[in-house]
Amino acid sequence: MNSRSSIPYVRWPESILNTEALLDSIDNIKGVDKPKTDSDKMNSFRHKFEATHRAADGHFVRSKAEMLIDNWLYMAEIVHAYERKLPIEEEMYCDFYIPTGKVYIEFWGYDNDEKYLARKQQKQAIYQKYNFNLIELTDAEVLNLDDILPRMLLKFGVQAY
């Protein structure tokens, strides 16, 4: 508590103030783009597939399946973000994030690619490590979103209208 103003405050330890996740969040809020190296861009799945499909809400997504998911969320009036960085030290982005219920949605589309499957397992392990609310969708489920997604969302307290 400040002795002059009697306003309580917190003094954060240096170990917290210098974490990469916190500094990245501050940069995001300020609108500062963190420069990427050429090797980061070349190796990143996010840069390999350009977001060229435009969803109904204006989001540019990387596949037709992601466009169907985004459009479904938009039409169900569910506030969502596309490709949001997870609030963790590791550099990882989710496909979709729903603030209500703190739900992450991942669409798994490339089952026949070894690198993709390895990345999928790595991401699943991270979601489990941090105990995040995760919905995983496959191609077959994307074709039946009206039946599948409302039930999955309801498990995390998110109602579709």
C-alpha cells in the first residue's frame, strides 16, 4: 500500500516482468510487430499457407474448412478470434479462440503428412499441459458443424444461438 495515497499496488518480481509471454502481450497491445527472421518465416506452418479465404465476418483464414468454422461461429453470434497466440511461453497459435468459456478450437486437416502429425501431437501436449479447454475438429466433423459444434461448446458453457 502506498503510504501517501493509501492505494494498494503490486510489486512484481523481475522473473515475471521479463518473461517473453508478458513482453509479447505488451507489444501486441501497443501494436508493435516483433520482427521475424527469414528462417522463422520459412519454417513456420502459419507462413507456409497464406490466409486467402475470406470468412463472412472479414477474417482471412487458411483453408475452406477454417472458413466454414469461422462462418458457423459468426452466424451463431459467438465472439471469436482467429489465430490467436496462446498465453504461454511457447510460441503457439490456436486456430480459433472463444473468450466466453476460454475455449480453443483446433482444426486438424492434414492426417497424411508426418511433419503435420508431429506438430499436431506437440500442440495437443501443450493444450494438455496447460489444461486449456480444447475442441478438436476433423474434416468429417466440419461437414456436420450444426450437429457437432453446439454440443462441444456447451461442455464449456458456450451456447450457440
